[in-house]
Amino acid sequence: MTAADEAIMIEDCTEERVLQIRQAMRSAAPLPAPVASETERRQPSMNIRDWRDADPADTQWLYAREQDYWVRELAWDASTAWREIEQARVTWGLPGRIVIDEHKTIRGWCYCMPDGETFHLGGIVADDPRVTAALVDASLDIASAGARPARVSSFVPTRADGLEPALVQRGFSCERYHYLARPVTPPVSSGSSDAIGWQEDLLVPSAILLQAAYGQGGRHFAPRGLHVEWEHYVRGLVERPGCGVLEPAITRVVRTSEGMQALVLATRIAPGTVHLAQVAVHPSRRREGLGRRLVEEACRLAASRGARLVTLLVGDRNLAARALYEQMGFTARAAFVAGTLSYRAT
């Protein structure tokens, strides 16, 4: 062995390890095995499996744990969503992965949802950053298995240890969303208002308003900011239960001859919880207190219809909205991570 060969071998070693290597070279004795650190010993030995092959008893246990978290921490009954996910898993093969360690303990799991040009990471749960990273990599492998999508998107609660760093390291553009909550009580009087509830012909006007209100800042909801994407997004809110069941009477809309001016779209996510899935004001009507007034109206109506809690999500970078909601009595309860990885321009 030349001096150059020796230098290559010991280039990245500690001084103590260098001495061990040189001594072993001189005596031709076997090199002692490196001792694993305490951190390395604690890291899980992972077996990543296709969750479509999982025992239904195992997936039901996973859903039960998630349901407990969503009810306890978010005041959100997601039981309908878990039933739909399980049905999709066993009937048409909703993709996902489960991580099992050497003790046959489930350490994490995820599921994914193809949706046109977007591949959604529907949920990621893990108790160790290494498990989280493995699940993100497995999800990206699933996304690239066939025709690669235009983008991979995720909007999930922070249920996986180290999720945001794992996404950022793989090229995702991420933003944290604060999940806020406010207790509500039935009002003494409702007062008058020019706002109306949800009507069937409001889907398209809502998409137009959201497109104007978000501008280029709504990529997590409409990746390219196109009207057709906003219409698809609004249709999902009002027709599917993923974000709760639409509450037409609690939803607040201000509409004039010039179009929809403001919207607070409300859904029921639990018997005692109403979620404000969207709060939007047209740029031309900002700084009039319109958004605040409609949120207050929605809170009063929610309380009068049996809700004890009103929740909403607000982006970490939206400092003005965060300050407003704090003034209105909303407090942080949990956090979500929104991430988007673009594969190609569309």
C-alpha cells in the first residue's frame, strides 16, 4: 500500500482512529470495528413496506391514533376522511408506505394522492427524523414511478418529526401555517348585515375573488394561479369533506354588481367546531374592516348553531392577518406545513 492509498483511507477519520489504522497496517492485524455512538444505536433499523399490503387491523390502528390526535389537538373529527382513505387503499390501491423497525413496531406511515398534474403527499406521520426522511423519499419515488407530475405538494399537520427540514433539503418551497382557535358563545343579538350565506351560483365568483385576493401568493391552493385551478380548489371545499362539510348559513359573502367583494367560507369539522376554510377580501376593498366584520359574523352564527370553537389557518408570513386574528381572540393551537416541489414549468 502506498502513502497515497493510506492518505485516502484516513482522510476523514479522527486522530485516534488514524492511529488504530496505522497500527493495524503495520501488524497486518484485523482492524477493530468502530464503536457505534449512542445516537447511532438509537436510530431505527427501517423496513419500508407498501401499505397496500398491510393488514387492515394495522391501518385501523393507525387511523385510530390519528383520529385521537385530530380530535384532541385540532378539535377536528376526521373519521370520514379515514374511512375514505381506507376504502381507496383497498379498492383502487391508494399508494402509501409503512416503516417498521426490527422489533416489528410501526414507526411511521404516509399516503399519497395523484390529482392531475399535482401529486399530493396526503399525510406523513413519523416519530424520528430519519423515518420522516425515508417516507418523503419513498413518496417521491412513487411520484416518479410513472409519468412524472408537474409538482409534488403537501399541506399537512406537523405530525412527522423533522418534516419541514426534510422537505426543504429535497427542494420543496415551504411555508408554515398556524392553526388558530377561538372559543365562541351564543350572541345576545345578531344585528343587521349586508352579507349573505352560500348559494349554489357562488362557486365561480368565489374562484374569481380568491384569484384576485391571493395574486401570486396562492401556489399551495392554485399552483399556477389560474382561474381553472381556483375553481377546482373551491369545488373541493364545497363538495368534498376533506376540509369539513360546508356550512352555507354560516358562510359569509358580500356581493355587489361588480362581483364578489369578500368571502368567509365556513365548514363544520366536528359537532362543536366550525372551521373558516377561506377568508378573502378583494384588493380594492381592503383596509375597510370588511374581513374582520365577516369573521365576527361567522363566529356569532357558528355559536348560534351549536359551535363552541371556531378555527382557521393563517400563513406564517401573513403578519397583518396574524395580528388581526390575535386581536380578535384567536390563539395558536397547532401548525401545518405547506410544501411544493416543482418538477417542470407548466
